[in-house]
Amino acid sequence: MLPKKFIPLFCAAIALVFFASCSTSTPTSTAPSSAPQDETVAAAEPLTVALAILAPTEGNQVSGSVKFRQIEDKVTIAVNLKGLQPDSVHAWHIHEFGDASSLDGKAMGGHYNPEGKPHGLPNNPERHAGDLGNLKADSRGEVIREINVNNITINGPKNPILGRGMIIHAETDDGGQPTGNAGSRIAQGVIGLPKA
Ligand SMILES: [Cu+2]
Ligand SMILES: [Zn+2]
């Protein structure tokens, strides 16, 4: 048996051996990275469709889908919502992050605005890329609508929206700064790739 006073010394020696073996093995774990090549492959494939499935934020009942289809330099956005108050009007925007981890929708960040423009309504060419204006619910609290925009792409060089966030707000977008006074976020969804 080891005398008691040598035990700390013994432990220190073991630790030193481990440390030394770890540091000497470090260079062998540095394998060549293939990341730059993968990025090139992904960027080369132009996509023409994207889909966001919207779920209600905490305390709300609004759900639906938003389908994006790119046709040449224009994107058709088809929205389908239910669970709104009858005849109510709601702002809808593309937000910066496709992050639905927050129950109030705040993890989606601010309006998608890669060009650094002021907030605006769709009739104003000087607006955030994510500014889509307002949606009016029918007498059953539903929305079925299609709009066309020319300031975004699915994953092209101009304001790509894939992987960003889709938000429906509680209030109407009045076009005011900085974000249209649209109120809280009542539904959210990540803009992703549809299966078909
Ligand atoms: Cu918004
Ligand atoms: Zn905006």
C-alpha cells in the first residue's frame, strides 16, 4: 500500500500523465475540413419553393401556412390562416431569424432588412425586404390570399428568405417607424423546404 502522505503526489502524477497524453494527441485530431466545398454545393442549387407552417404563440389560436413560389424575378406568396377575429386586420412580416424557440415569437428577431431600409407598406419601394403589409380576415376569421413581390428570392442573391421567420401580428401595420406599430406576435413559423 502507498503511504498516506504520498497519495496526493501519486494523484498529481496520474493527472500529469493524462494531460501529457491529451496534448500530444491533439495534432492527430485535426483532420482537413470539407466545409467550404459543402457550402459551394448548397449555394449552387437555385430553389423555387419554400413553406412556413404557422403555429400560434402562447395564448393565441391563429394557425396556417405561407407558401412561397419563385417565378423568374418575382415571388408569389400564398397565405392561408384560421383562428383570427372575424373581419380583423393583421400585419404580417418576414422576420430576421427562423427561430421559433420563444413562446412569444420574439426569438424571430426584427423585420428582415438586409438592405438597411426604413419600415414601410408594400406600396412603398423603400421598405424592409420582410414588409408584407396587412391581411384582412373574413367573417369566419380566415384568410386566403396571394400576393406578388419582387424584392426577395427563395435562396438567390437578392434578399434570400429561406431559413427566416414568418410572423402574424395582433395589430394592423400602419407603416410608421420603426416597425409599423403592429403589436404582439400571434403566430410564427420558420420558412423552410417543403417535402413536395
Ligand atoms: Cu413583424
Ligand atoms: Zn418592417
